[in-house]
Amino acid sequence: MKYKQLGSNKISAIGLGAMPLSISGRPSETDAIAVIHKALDLGVTLIDTSDAYCQDESDKHHNESLIAKALQQYSGDTSSVTVATKGGLLRPEGRWTQDGNPDRLRKTIRESHAILKGSQPIDLWQYHAPDTNYTIEEALTPAKEAVEQGLIRYVGVSNFSVEQIEQARKVVDIVSVQNQYNPWHRQPEFDGVLDYCEQEGLIFFPWSPLGGSSRVSRLQDIQVIAELAKDREVSVYQIVLAWLRAKYDCIVPIPGASHISSIEDSVKAIDLKLDNQEVKRIDEQLSK
């Protein structure tokens, strides 16, 4: 396994996106825990979650509870595992809605802390998405308070522009940004977010790095990715993860997995290095 620095935490260069283990169509709890355990066995030390990774509001914090249970049941050492959670979305009737209400954020931070850590700070808490009903200062003040109270160690933001990241950093120290980034959605390359993260030493977590459930099966249709996968005798998923890692040093992909085979395949991308020409070929085809 290769590693990156997130504050003083050493995190694996590829993490586990745990969302598929808790939303609609999720595996059984036994199978879900087996996926988390396999990730740990393979050297993954970063698990990305959220209070909103669940089926609806009655199921809130499902993913965090699942991860906590998996870590408790794991027979190996979990002291180096970083759990990155989020708050700021609601799941009414299974929909996704933004919620930057400071009082609700204070409440969910405490709930996440009780579930995940108890007496220790949450490793990384991320504001899930800006809510235009509240200023960034209003929404991040609960996170600042939680850092001061020892409930949170580090703070990150998600779905933020450069301007919003800068606003957030005036409220509380920010160590990471999590925005969508994949072959179909390359906005962070062009809106300055990736350049900003690279320059400022912030970790960038691309969410849906393989395109999400609606697009992942279409990776094979991208000719250059399919050709490289055939030439290298690896999966198209490994090619995409290697492409992401080659683009910027600050990138730590967090591919989702609901089967052991998925996380096994993703971790293999750690040892796959694309040269500049291969990266350029992918970029050129994706730009057409």
C-alpha cells in the first residue's frame, strides 16, 4: 500500500467509499462487514462515510454504525484507520436535500461522534454540500466548535468551489475537499479546485471516481481506456483509478464497493502507473 498525509494522519492512497453498503440495494450486514474487513486486510486505512449514507431519515447514520461495528469486530489493528464522515444532507423519503442548519449540524456531529469514536475525536468531518439558506460561516461554525471541544480532529468540505473553500478556511482549518471527478465529470480540472488543492496542500477526494452506478458499466465503451486495460491486462476500473492518481498528487480516490471483488480490484490500481503519454491519450479522448 502507498500512503498520503492528511494532517498528521497517514491514509492509504486509495480509500473505501462505503456508501454502497448502506443505500438502496445494499448487501446484507454480514456481507457489508466482510467488504470492510477485506479492505482493511488489503491495507486500506481510509474509509469514507456520511450520516446520510442510508435509505431515508429513519435509517440515518446507518453507514457510520456499520463501519463502527466492522472496526469493533476486526481481528487486526485498527489504530491507523481514518474514518472520514460528513454532515449536511437529509434523506427525506430517500431523496437527497441540503441542510446547513447550524443546530441540526451540531446535533448530527454529536451523533456521529457517539457512533464512530465515543471518547476520541472524529478523524475527519466534512460539510457535505453548501446550503444557500445559510452562509458558509454559519454552517461551519458548529464544526469549528466541535474541533475546540475535541469532537472532531480535522475538517473538510465537499462540493465546494475555490471561492467557497477560501471562505471556509476563514472559519476553520480545512484539510480536504471532496468533489465529483471522473471521466465524465472533469470540472475540478477546469474550475481551479484541483490546482488550488495541489498548491495549498489539501487532499482531494474524487467522489464517484468510476462514474457512479449509472455510468461505471460504460467505462468499457471508452476506447482508449479499454485498449489500455487490455494492453496492461488489468480492469478498466484500475485504469481509471490510475489515471486519477496520475493527474494530481493531491488526489486520493475513494471508489465504492459492495462486493469483496470490487475492493480487491480497486486496490490493485495502487501499483499501476500510467506514463505521461498514456494519461495524455485518455485526456484527449475524453475531451472529444
